Amino acid sequence: MADSLKIGVVGASGRMGRMLINIISNTSGCEIAGATEAPDSESLGEDSGILAGVGENNIPIIDNPKEMFADVDVVIDFTAPKATISHVEIATEIGCPIVIGTTGMDDVNISLLKEASKSIPIIRAPNMSAGVNLMFSLARQIAKTLDEEFDIEIFEAHHRHKVDAPSGTALGLGEAAAQGRGVDFDKVKVLSREGITGERESGKIGFSTMRAGDIIGTHTVVFASQGEQIEITHKATDRAIFARGAVRAAIWISTQSSGLYSMADVLGLSE
């Protein structure tokens, strides 16, 4: 690896892509070394630095991810599940580490990531924020400490353009709580409620979702029993926190061996 860590960004003209290029360009020891977009993007050929607001960097946005992966030390991907899996296949072929912040991935996608991680280091995190990943740890610890007398409910709110619900972060919080309780998350999650639902079943983990305006992201986990209630909340007020976390993850993974990692590994929160 060169003195500067060469980082590539896929989906470079999107909100997160531009933010990533901005943060990479302003992080000591890192440089933006490649930027790609879909073949039908209007941003193809544009200077990625100008698009990101950091000035000309002579790194044009291209539509050939394979070419980019071959020229960088690590790639950051905040795109969509189908595109991410395609990028992981390229990363595996070339031997390039990849940091994935894509949400909405299903069990088949996750299985493909696990298989690919036998060959290359991969970080997959539903949320790259240090605060949210501490919240995962807290949710697990509280759920482990409190019995089923405490109901668990998870609320999340995001901007009107978000296409998946519940958010990947909300699901991650539910998984963490289920791990704390030692139960199968898929058997206790209740993703929505409507109509005459009957009384709440003990041990279930419920979810509620809001989509409105330009909310960057709010998540709350509620532990409620008869007579007392505990809430832990994280509010994101600047999308840059996710980009900073992703760049931190890229720096960390550049020295790791093959495997599937999380932000808990990056932050030293793994149990």
C-alpha cells in the first residue's frame, strides 16, 4: 500500500458519494483514487472533486467499476443491494477490500457476502456512525439484563426519499436486542401492526417507521414494563457522520485479512 490510502467510491454522484469524496479528500493519509456511477448517470465524465465541492482533483466519474477496483486499495459502497453484490463480485475477482453501507439487503445477499468474505476482507454495517454502533452494544446489554417483563419497541424516522423500511439500523438494533435475550430475531420481530391485532405478545420486538421531510435519521429503542420505561435514542443531524465512519472503516480494513467484519470490530466493541 502506498503512503496514502487510495480509496474508490461507487455511486459517487449521490448524496453519500459526494460526502464520501469530501471526507476522503480532507482526511490525512487518504486520497480519492476512483469514482464510478451507473452507465446512465448524467454525472459521467465530471470531475469528482468539483462535484463534491472540494475542487478539481482530476478523478473523473466513470462507469467501469472493474477498472476502478484495480487501481485502488479499498472501495466504499453505499448504493443498492443489486449493485453492491455486483461490486462484491468484482472485489473478489480483483482481491480488493470493500466497505459496505448499503441497506435493504436480504438473506441471499448476506449469504453471498459471507461467501465472498472467505477471499477478501469485507465490512458490512447498516450504520457507520460511532454513536449508533455504541447504541447497538447498549441495546444488547440492556436486553440481556432485563427479562421479558420489559417489552421492546423500536422507532425510526428518516427523510421522505428513503426507499426501505424499517431502516437497516432499526433492524440492527432489533437483532442486537434479540442477541441480548438469546432469541431468534426472525421469530420475535413484528415489523408492522394494523387493525385488530390483539394484545401484545410477550417477548416480541416491535417496529414503527416514519418517513418525512429531510430527517437524516432518528432511532429510539424503548424498554417498557409496568411502572418504568427506559429509552435510548440516537439522532443524526449531519450525514457526514456516516461518511467519517466509513472512511475510518476503510482505513481499518486495509490492514485486515479476509473475513466479514462490522463497525463493532472497527470500534473495538465486539464481545
